[in-house]
Amino acid sequence: MLKIYFEEDSERREHESIERGCRLDVLVEIDGKYYEPIINTIERLAQEVNEAFEDNKIYDIDPCQILVKEANKELIIKSIVKLYQQSFFKYFNPIDLNKYKTICEKLIDIKNWVQVY
């Protein structure tokens, strides 16, 4: 069973995500296992790649990156659902929520995330 969570589901966060062209606070739960996709627009990805190249760095693409036309809640959910139906997440290792312990202790408990799907 598929569940999708955001750290925060507010109008402010939605506006920020659309403006930045990315959403980094997304968790996907599939049968009790958690995945952390990186949500970007093509414009945001191009910006990150160009910045890396300008600094003579290599841009390392996250394998669990999902590109969306706009980083809004509706398109993010639709994209994740479609990718789930295509078994996209089976190619990735699930994460341990304890990784959030150093960032924000409350996030290690899924009850502190907002289920959006």
C-alpha cells in the first residue's frame, strides 16, 4: 500500500516549493518501508547542474530523483502514484527514519509527518 507524506503541508510550504522548483521534505511509504525521493523541476535541475559545472564540479544525480513540471502538491502526488504503479521504487533501498535524528528529532516518528496521500 502506498502512502505519501510531507514534513509540512501548508500554503506557505506549497508556495516555497513552487518558487524554488523543488520539494525535499517528501517521504513515500510502501508496505512499511520508507523512500525519500528528491522532487525537482527541470529548471531547478538545470540550475544545479550549471552551478556545479561553473564550479568545476561533477553533478551527481540522485537516483531517486523525480522531475515534475511544477513542484506543487498535486503534481508531486500524481507523479509518485504513477511511478509506484510502474514499480519505480523497487529499484531503491529504503531509508531508516533515524537518519532524521540529527536534523530534527521529531521526524524520526512517522506520526509527526503529514500524510497527503
